[in-house]
Amino acid sequence: MEEPVTPEPIPEDAAARPEEEAPSAEKEDVLQTPSASELTDDQIRSIMEVLLLVSDRPLSVTKIQEVMDGLQKPKIYEVIEQVRRHLTENGFPFQVREVANGYLLSTMPEFAPWVRKFYAPKLKTSKLSQAALETLAVIAYKQPITRAEIEAIRGVNIDSTLRTLVEKRLVEIVGYKDVIGKPATYGTTNDFLLQFGLKALSDLPTIEELRSLNSGP
């Protein structure tokens, strides 16, 4: 007759010890990439082209450094120029533009009519009103500025106009003025730079140029 098997005792602290989770090989594979020093110049350029292609926002130097470990700023600028030359010399219908504190892959200007026609319905719904344009211009040139200061310049109530600009992410609260009541101050966003094709605020156009940029199809 077989003797009964006595189960091994369970350690007293077993319930308190969390079960160790096995490392996810899939997760590690996704995050582990060769450092820039392990890549050839051609590989670095190709990766840069891929990042520009998949990014739907201007690609900042900081973001490039996060993705491409060890790639220094001078090398980044050099590779961006290499990408520009590669696109031009091989006749690609794309260009790398410096806009909104980053780099963006966009179509060449000669293809603009077809691009505008493709996006025409969206452009019509996103076009700014004259009141919004004028308010946006005041904020752009006078920022940081309070709502009361904007109204004093424009001479009209801007509550709904300001709300529209905030909803379109062209304007945001950037601080609070150190006066009684501490009113919010407003400034433009990176989306503003992106929509109007500006590298930085120092490239701001005149009000007439703003109107021209907004007069799409």
C-alpha cells in the first residue's frame, strides 16, 4: 500500500510576497535599439527619414535624441541636411521644413493645388473668422497679454473669439499677471507656428500676411 504524500509546508511570508512577473521579451525588444555610435551614416539617415515620415508633428531635436540614443545635436543637423539633399537629388516630391521648433516632412510647393483640393472640405471648416484673425494677431504680437488688454486694443468683447482660438489650440494660458485678481495671460502655441508655417515667433508675418495665409480654398 502506497504511503500518502505529505505536501511541503507553505512559507509564512508567501502571501505577502508578490508573484514575480517574468520580463516581457516583446517589450524589451521594442525599447532596445542600437545606439547612434553602432550605426552607419546611411543607417542614421534612413532612420531619420522614417521618423520624419511617421511623425504627424514637427520633430524636435529633443525627440530625435530620445529615439536615437547618443546622437548629438551637430550630427542631427548634419543628418537633416543629408536627408534634404537625398530628397532633392533623387527627385522626391517632399521637402524637410523647419517649423514650430522642429522638422516636418511636407510636399513640394508645386503640388500645393492638388493637396489643397484633397483637403478642401477640412480647410473650409477650420478657416478663422476676421474677428478671430485680428484677435490672434494681437495676442501673437503682444503676448503675454490678458483678455482685458486684448479687448482694450480691439474695442470689442472677445469672449467667444478667445474661446474659439483656445479650442483650436492656437492660443493657451501662459501665466497670470501679478496684479489684483491675477488675470490669466495668453500666448500662442506651437500649433499656431505650425498652422502658419513659422519656425519661431521671430518669423511672425504682418497682419496682411496672416490674412493671406488664411485665405485658402
